Amino acid sequence: MLIAVSLILLLIRIVQGPTNADRAVALDAIGINLVGLAALLSILLATTKFNDVVLLIGILLYIGTLVIAKYIEKGVIIDRDTD
């Protein structure tokens, strides 16, 4: 229940965020909540099937954080040098 409330509040922060950095932090926090939700489901259902999901979300979250940070810093994601 608390994770659902947290996700709703984070979605509001993404929509209303005053800066792009606030939106990036909210997206990162949503990913962390999803990892926690998958881990809790794994514990409640007494299965190890969700461990792969936790790892996949963690890897995608890390890559997404790097991309968003690069976009905020430079304004582009892929640098194209046309020398």
C-alpha cells in the first residue's frame, strides 16, 4: 500500500517537477520502488523467479540514470562529431 502511494506521489513530481533534475530524481525513485516491489513479491510468493527481474530493473535503472544525467548536462544524448 505504501509503495503505491509513493509511486503516485512520484508520478505527480514527474509531471509538476519544477526542474528536469527533480524529474530525473523522481524517475530514479520510481525505479527503486519497482525493484523493492519485485523483491517483496519474491519474498511473499517464496520464489526466486523475481530475482532476474530485480537485476534487470536495476541495470536499466542505472543506464537510464546515466542517460538522463548526460542529457541534463549537455542537452544531447548522443554526441555526433562531424569534423
